[in-house]
Amino acid sequence: MFEKLLAKRHIRHLDFSAIRAKLVERLGWTENHAKDAELGYKRFLYALAHKDADDIISPPSEDVDEFWHQHILDTRRYREDCETIFGHYMD
């Protein structure tokens, strides 16, 4: 239970400003569009962190999936964030 509370806190404090900037610059998203995708991505991470082994999580929207992909591209940071949130690399 304590790990799940720490995961929630870590997710809430993730700084995705660089990812938002990439999405605005490279994909032409508006800042609000990128912020909405970030919120959806954080909710997705929270759901993954709190699911039981038998739970099934719906796939994320295309925007959230793109945000996730951009996070993965920052390999070092993604691995560190996964270790903190999930205790292991999430692929």
C-alpha cells in the first residue's frame, strides 16, 4: 500500500514540460492539447501502478500513447521513472 502512495506522489510531480514542448513543436499540438495528453498519461501511469496482476487496463488514447512514446524516447529518464513508480521497467 505504501508503495502505491509513493507512486501516486511521484506521478503527480513528474515534470513533462520538455515532452509537451516536443509535441507542440514537432506535431503542431497546442499547449492545451499537450497538457490534456499529459494529464491522461499521468492517469494511465496511475492506473498501471495500482492494478492487480489480473486486472486489465484499457489501451490509452492515441494522444496518451504518443505522450508515452515520447517519454520512452528519453530512455534514461523513462527507466528511472519506471523503477520509482512500478519497481521495474515497463515496456
